[in-house]
Amino acid sequence: QVQFVESGGGLVQPGGSLRLSCVASGSTFRFADMGWYRQAPGKQRDMIAGITRGGITNYADPVKGRFTISRDIAKNTVYLQMVSLKPEDTAVYYCNGLGTWVRSWGQGTQVTVSA
């Protein structure tokens, strides 16, 4: 059973930065395409950033140019560096596989952007 453990969230002022981390249990996920997702209150969960095993990245338009996804395969860890945060970035952030690599969801980490 794969588990994802997200961390690094918190309260930050608009314009601030945060770095999220996600550790995936199970060595199989070293070969997976991985993504960061977020879910704001009352909204669906959306994929916002993805990274392939080979390191190719893609981003949803709302975060393009502000968020950077990366991974350390040796540590089974995926990161999300977030800068220039906006109030509309407030959400619970999750990591998971992409496509057929999606598994059970972890607890997520809350990001709140507020003055």
C-alpha cells in the first residue's frame, strides 16, 4: 500500500513563499510520473504541477511561472516550490501519481495565504 506524506504547508502572507515536500513509500514510485494537486474549500481537486520520471514538468495556468515541481528519486520525494503566493492559492495540497499511477490520497498539507 503506497502512502504519500505531505508537509511544509502553513500560513503565509501574499507574495510569500513556501516549499512543500511529499515522501512516497514504496520504491515503485521512483518510476512514477508524479503530481501536486490542490483542493480549495467547496471546489474540486485539481492537478497543478506534474513531473515525469525523466524530469519533464508541466503546470496548470494559475501557477505557471510561480510554482516549480522537482523530485529527488533517491529519496522518493517530490517538492513544490511556491513563490509569489496569492490568496487564491489557499487550499489543501496533495501529491499523488499521475494517470494510472494515482493511488490513495494522503492527508495533504494546508496552505493559507492571507494578510
